[in-house]
Amino acid sequence: MKAIILAAGEGSRMRPLTYTRPKVMLPIANKPILEHLILETREAGITDFILVVGYHDEQVRSYFSNGHRWSVNISYSNQRRQLGTADAVRMVEGMIDGNFLMMNGDIIVDRKDISALASAIQTTISVIKVKDHTGLGMIELQQDRVVKIHEKVENPPTDLANTGLYFFTPDIFSAIKKTPTSPRGEYEITSSLQIMIDEGREVSCHKIGHWLDLSYPWHILSANETLLSGLTSENNGNVENNVTLNGKVSIGARSNVRSGAYIEGPVLIGEDCEIGPNCYIRPFTSIGDHCHVGAAVEIKNSVIMNGAKVPHLNYVGDSIIGEGCNLGAGTKIANLRFDEKEVTIGEYNTGRRKFGAVLGDSVKTGINVSINTGTLIGNNTFIGPGAIVGGIINPESKVF
């Protein structure tokens, strides 16, 4: 059986992080979202993949190549225009022989659920019970049969969300041929499924137990917390005397942890990093490869991407720092409102009482910069010394 993974979209709701990479390549616990999905699928016994790529496809192809590094086989289909999920599946019809799995590339699910779904015998949608249905497709059932798919409606008659994980028989291709464009101007696989249902063909439902939905930047922090909860301690670097490692801490090859560093796990540190001296790294922090965390720096519950530097007298709390960022001495990121209410970004409520900032790639700050809660800063932005910034800042900006 083959697994088709949809990895062509930009993921505009993840901006500024997706200005420079496809959403599926965003790192969670130091691995791209797509890598987590491929590994879980492999452990479910499926080793043949077709990745439907498009936006910045060169990054996906370069990273995964033919898949042999992961002991899987990967082929590619290029969706040059992102015309919807049904269009993406239509493109791989000639590469499919028999039943197959299809999954959105921006989700993380468990191998047990994938394995159970792969044993289905008819078209099946995977669902999970949710409290908040905002922005989700909801599935209405009669017994275990799907009767209606409600796409992003205000008051759906169900609490079962579509997880973006499907089992398809070749019948899906005939329904795709009949699928009209949606109000968004795309060919949606859920519309194809509704056509099958309306024609009297049975579509089943499979309830899964684990699902990480990654729609907005703050979801990266939640997913990172979940994945780091299962971290195993490992030290492949060099840890000097007078370093405290408390809890589960994983240190990558050739990384140096200097004297006076206090690291409270779970914390994941990549390869070729310089950590310390005299810094405090708090739980649920992921630090990528080639990073520098220096003296008198405190980092809490954050994702620090490859090549970022947080070198002097900085505080980073509940934030995401993009690749190649450099924080000037004394730069601080606030993560708690004065009224202690949940942090909002524009019209969106993050649902998090503590949330700092999201910095795109190659953002540079001068000394003593203050960044307010819920700030989004576009890539290649320069923020001058002493500036106080908040809100949404476009890429390539200069703030003084």
C-alpha cells in the first residue's frame, strides 16, 4: 500500500514562518512536520510514499530525496498550481495501483491509528472529538457511516473533526472527476467524498486517539510540548564541569555546553551548538543545529531554529525564533499580558495565556529591544537599538 502525502501548500496562516519554506518543513522537536509523519507511517508498516509538492518543492526534495535515509521509498508529484486537495489526488492516479492512504502533510498522527486505518476495506475518514471546531471540517455520522461533511460552519451538529487522514479505494477518482470548485475556488477532496455519499456509496468513519493540528504558529509550541514529553536523555556533545542537567535533556553531536549552564528538561539541543556559559534553558525548549545561546540568557518553552543566535542577556519565552536570527544584547520578548488574558494576534485568539513572539528567518535586533506579546516579525527585518515593537511587522522592514 502507498501513502500519498499532500505537501504542496505554503500554509499562509503560518506566516511569517512560511515566507521562506513550505509549511510541512517547519521544525517540531528539531524535525520537519513531514518527517514526523513519514516516520510514524513507516512504523505502521507502510514504506512507499508519494509526496505531492509545489511551494518551495526544492526544499522537500533536497531534504528527503528518495527516502532511503529513512528506509522508505519516496516518489514525487509536482502540483504547480495549488488547486485543492482533490486536484492533488487526481494528479497521482497513474501512480496508484489499488487502495491507498492519503494524509495532509501538516498533521502529526500516531502509528497505531495509521496501522488501524490501513486495514480498512472501504473509503474511510479519520476523525477525532474536539472542543473547539474553529476552522475545522466536521463529520456528521449515522452510526459509523458518514452522512454529511460540514466545512468550517459556525454551529455544526457534531463534535467530530476531520483529521486529514483517509483510506481510499480507486473509486475516489471517479468522484474527483465530478467535483466542482468550492467557494474558495479549489477542488476539495471533501467535496468528492460528499459526492460519493450523495450517490449512496458508503463512506466509513475511523476514530483516532492522537492528532496534532498545525494551523497557526502557536500550534507549533503545543506540538513541540507534546513531542518533547517523550524525549529520551542523550549526550553526544561535550558538557563542561559545573553544568546542571535536570530532567530529560538530549544534546547533539559536537555541541558544547559551558560551565554554569542550567538546563531543565525536557530540552532538545541539536548539533554544533554553543550553549552557555551561565544560561538557563527551561522545559519544552527545542534548539536546532548551529545555534548559540550565550551568557545570562533565559529561554523558556520555545522553538529556536537552525543557526539562530541568542547570545547576550536575552529573555525568550513561549516564542518561535526563525533560522539565522540574531538577537542583540538585552533583547527581551514579553510573553504575558498585564491583564493575564489570553494573547491575541489581530483577530485571532491564540488560546494561550503565555505567548511571546514569532520571528521569521534572519531577523536581527539591536541592543535593548523590547518585543511585546503576540508579535509577528517578517523575515529579513532589522529592529534598531532600543526599539519597542508589537503587532504584525512585514518582511524586509526596518524598525527604529
